[in-house]
Amino acid sequence: MSPVAPPAVGSEWINTPPRPWEELAGTPTVLVFWSVGCESSNRLLRHLEKIQREFGSGLQVVAVHSPRWPSAQPSERVARHVARMRLSLPVLHDPILETFGRYSPGGWPACVFIDRNLKVKGVVLGARSDLTADIAQHLGAVPTDQPPSIRVGFKAPRRVTELSSPSGVVALDTPGVVAVADEGHNRIILGIVDATAGSFSATSVIDGVQSPGRMAALPGGMLAATQPDEGKVLLVDTAARSVHPVAQGLQRPTGVCLDVDGSLVVADAGADRLYRIATANVVARTLSSPEPIAGSGFTGQNDGPSHRATLSQPTSVCRTTTGVLFTDSASNNIRLLTDKGRVHSVTGNSPTLHGLTDGAVHSARLSRPVDIVGSHDGSLVIVDHENHRIRRLIDGSISTVGANGLADPDAAAVLSDGTILVADTGNHRLVHIDTENRQAQGLRVEGMERTLSLGAAPTVRGNAGMTLQLGYPSPGSGPWEIEVKSEPSSLLAGPLRVVREEPGGEIVVNLDQPGRGILTVTSTSSGVERSIRLPLEVR
């Protein structure tokens, strides 16, 4: 005889009014136990969203949030994550694991099948099974055209600004240009960081990139971008603003880097594996079937030969002189795939042994590192997600970089001057960190209205000796005093300073010597100043 399903309880429903347990009687139900900070949970939730849409009122999926880490206990943290995913399943927050303990599903994530008589019919642990047939067979659920009985909605607990859950940042090979994956707005934004002014000036927007994730810079102003929810890796031509899929069918690709041979290495957190996209496919921008290069496909943290080693949700990859470093987020470790084909753990954490402790790399503690990137001085910058901190690994020691107040940071980039740009995902902003001067500041986003209305190219280009027409910002009421200059100054025949009466007009500058640099257009009126910084190439 099947056991009676105990009532699901919790502190609060996140995205729907409180629901009585008895409401589920008469409807086949799936309780999915999941946690913020678990990539396998995210993958399973997306799968169950599709199943819920297919079955409609013939099935009810309830997402019981049972925190895997103490940092995932606050309800605001769960609400942020639900809003970021735009999750269409009802979420019950179970902060002290009371419902989790009643069902004892065995780990994260897991599904418990409950029939229409509130009897438990079975448990499925993990995220890799297609549950559709099992739901129909074991629960007798039948697809309908009617919507599920529990309706949901969500609201971001923090104000969404010009950015919505930025999930990736990378410095391109075009001088001064940074790309930002604006996940919540389904776009990639290119722009210039001005730490002195505390701004990120947008120069171009590539729209229609569904939920972009972490990225890698490629030669010629190209970049590679992951799409975790779509199971894809994209090549993005920033000059043409075009997108080319080069891999699909992955389970949850969350990180990518360029290898020394021109191929791409991909971290697939859903498959617990690293993959390689061949150089030929990258060059030709054609779809490929990535080759697994590390991980047996089973979850774990066993070192050894690459195809026998076990990984635990690898989320990002970074090329070094001896191999590919990756963040093994569920084991809380930094690990290395050597060029000799072996996986080696650099740090000494485990799923149960983690925290926020600086010191020698073998004894330092991390909590779900999700991104790692190399710096010009040979150090490594680590995004320590559950600690909401940025860490640094250099000379065999890990230290914590300043910048309190981060919320769910997802990615970092090291800029040409050695400073760090962080995707402060939960706060919907970019944070600039100057480690030498111990300064951190949130950056305001500028130039979006100009970029969206004029479709500005990522780089302003012109021929030496010719003229160039430029638009200018017009803050306040006119007239406007406009100054144009370049870094280096040799790119222009001389700095230009003019006064204009008309808003949103154009000015003409003279290009001088060939080279690359930054063009700055500053407009001042009624005590209000506005600047736009653009990459400039004189040919």
C-alpha cells in the first residue's frame, strides 16, 4: 500500500497566495525539491515547466524550495531567483527543511509523485530523466487544454534598472570595450567602463539573445556566449551584430573559454562534464556535436584520468599555462583539467566542507564558486557566489577582495588596467573594483537611449584625413557646449569644442592618424554634463 503523502509545509508561498494542502486532492501532483544555487535544480525546473504546460489542469507541479546552503534560507533570496527565472511553477519556501524531512527524497533535486488520492507513488532523484512518460504511467495524469489550478505571478524584490540580472561580463579584444550579458532583457550590451565617472556607456545592443549567460572574448571583436536554458553555445559577431549557434543539445552550458588551438571549451553544469567545440566549427561558425573531454557523466569529485573523473556542476572555465581551470560549483572547488588529460582538485573543499576562509589554497574555503578568470599579473579572480564575494588566487593563496553588498554575483572580467568588473546579478548592476586602491563602486548605465534609437556600431570607424559625423547627447535645456577628444589624441586632428542650439544634432570632426583608441563626446548645459565614450578606429 502506498504511504499517505504528508502535508507540504513552509514559511511562505513565494509567487502565489497561501494554498491549503487539501487543494491538491483529486489532482496528480509532483513535488519537486530544489535549491537556489543548484544548476541541476534549474534544469529540472525548466523541464517541469514544459511538462506543466503540456498537462495543464491534469497535473499540478509544486516547487518546494529546500535550501541546500544556509545562504539560500532568506525568502528574499528565493524571490530574487524565482523572478530571475520568471518561473511559472508555484513555489513553497521550506527554509528549515521541514517538508524535505517529511519526504526524505535523498538529495537535490528530486521529484516525489503523488496520485489524486494523496498517496506517494515514487521518487525520482536527479535532473536527467524525461518524466513525461512516468507521470502519465504512474500518476494517470492526462494532458488537458485547461490551465493548472494554481496560478502564479512574481515581482522582482529589488528594482530592475537598465540591466536585469546581468549574468556575464567580458573584456573584448577591441580596446576598452566590454560586453555584458543582460539576461533578463534577452540581449548583450557593448560599452565602455569609465571608473572615474562611475559609468558604463553603452555603444551597441545585440537584441534577441534568449537568456545569455557567461561569455568569452575571441579575436576580431567576436565573442562566445552560453545559453544555459537553451542548451546552446553562440558565436556573436559584435561588428555585424549577428549571432551564430555553434553547439546545441547540451544539458546546461554555463561557461565557455577559448583554448590555445582556437577551439572552445564548454562547462556543462547539467551534464557534469566539460566539452570541446572544434576549431573548424568555430572558424566556419557552423553547428557541431561537442566532444566530451572531462567527466564521466556521474556526479562526484573524484580526480584522475579525464574521462573517469567525476565532476559536480562545473560552471565556468579558464585557460591557463598548464590546462583548463574550472569552477566545480557543487563541490565548492577549483579544479584543473591538465594538458596531459587528468583532472586535479586545486582546493580542498567538499559539498559539506566549505565557507569563507582565506589562506593557503588547500585550506581556504569557498562556497559555490561560479566563475574564474585570469588576470594580467598571473592571479585568478574567483566569483564566490554563496558568499557574495570576489576572491583572488595568487602565489598559492586565496584572499577576499573588497566589495561588500554584492547579491548573487555571477561573473567577473579583468579589464586592461587590472581592475575588476563584476556582474552583481541580484542587484541588477555592474560593480567596478579597484583592488590597488581598495575601492568598489556601482556603475550607472549611460547611453542606452542613444544606442537603442540610433543603433550605434560597437566601434566608430573612419579613414585618416577624412571627416566623421557624430551625434551628441543633449542634457538639460540648450544651448549645449560640446567637446570631442580622443585617447590617444593623435586619432583626431585636434580636440573640438563647439556650441549648438539644436538638441540631438550632429557635429563633424576631422580624423588624423591611423590607430585605435577611445572617442569621448561631452555635452554640457545648465550645469548638467553628459559624456558618451566610444571605441574609435582610424584606418
